[in-house]
Amino acid sequence: QVQLVQSGAEVKKPGASVKLSCKTSGYTFTAYYMHWVRQAPGQGLEWVGRIDPKNGATNYAQKFQGRVTVTRDTSSSTAYMELIRLRSDDTAVYFCMRGSGSDSSPVWSQGTQVTVSS
Amino acid sequence: DIQMTQSPSSLSASVGDRVTITCQASQDLKIYLNWYQYKPGKAPKLLIYDASKLAIGVPSRFSGRGSGTDFTFTISSLQPEDIATYYCQQYNNLITFGPGTKVDFK
């Protein structure tokens, strides 16, 4: 079955960077967009950006432009999200989400906690 | 970016009550709108896609309607396990989530 497995929890200091991974299995990695979504304490779900694994093309939410980079490794069917210049308000659970297709629903990972604290 | 609004931001209801949430988009979405249920510590659960289609395995008490810029989500008879935050999400142009509606018991 389709699975998205993320790397483990991260604790970072303000100003640092974090790179999360999302390893996929059970489907053709290049056939679906991969999105990154976060949920900060007391806040709503927030779309961060996406990648087309077929060609590496990316789109980012305006809020994160210049601070986020989404990449992929097709050989390992893994997507990555790097966020730089971390702030305390980047503390959140980060999810990767496989996009939907004509006959398939979105699939979500279990989420990874990122904590930014001095 | 497409902006999404939801109302109410929170509501309190009793078991068996009918619950309705509205979602409005700043641009025409056609029918490209999902509704998600979110409980802390879990992945969001897709309930409705294409504005009105019930996702696989989702109870029929959940429903959605609308097109264009105005959408409605309804729980016909609130159950204890429905206590959660509900989000609309557009996918006509990239992705945007609404601010969410927190549903709890009166």
C-alpha cells in the first residue's frame, strides 16, 4: 500500500536550518505531486510548497519564498524539504502529502515535529 | 494566492445536532475543494473531495456542496468522534487551506 514515512523529530536553534525527508513506497513516485504542509501550535493547516517529482519543478507559498527548498531523489523515491533561518514560529508538525490523481486520494505522512528554541 | 475564509471559526453542538460550516474562496474554484477533519497528533483525514464527493470509508453523515466561490460542509448528526477541527482546502491553483472550524460539544 501507499506509504509516506518521514524522518524523526528535530530540535533546532533560531537561525539554523532543518531538512526533512519523506520516503515513499507503494506507488510511482514521479506520477504525483508531493506537497509539504505544516500545523503550528494553535494555528491551522498551512501549505508550504510542492514539487513535481517528474521534473523537479517547485512552487512555494509566498510566505515561505526564499526560505524553503523542496527537492527530490527519484532513485530512492524520497522528497525533501529544507527550511532555513528558522524562527520560533516555525515550530510545528510538518507533513508531506502525496497529491491526488484522477482515481486516487491524497495520502499523508505521519508528521514530524520540528521545534525551534534557544 | 487564493484566499479562503471559513465560518464559524468555532461552534459548540450536541450529539445528534446538524452542523454546517461555510467556506468562501477569493476566486472561482470550480469544484476543486476538499474538506478535511483534523485531530491533533494525527494526519488530516480527507472527508469530501471535488466539493461534494464522499471519500472512501467516510460515513454518509458527512456531506458537501457548492461550486465556484461558495461551499458548504454538513454533518447531519454529530457524533462524539466528530469532535475535531475541519478545514476546507482549495486545489484549483496550488493549495490553500481555510482557517479551520473547531467543533466541540456544548
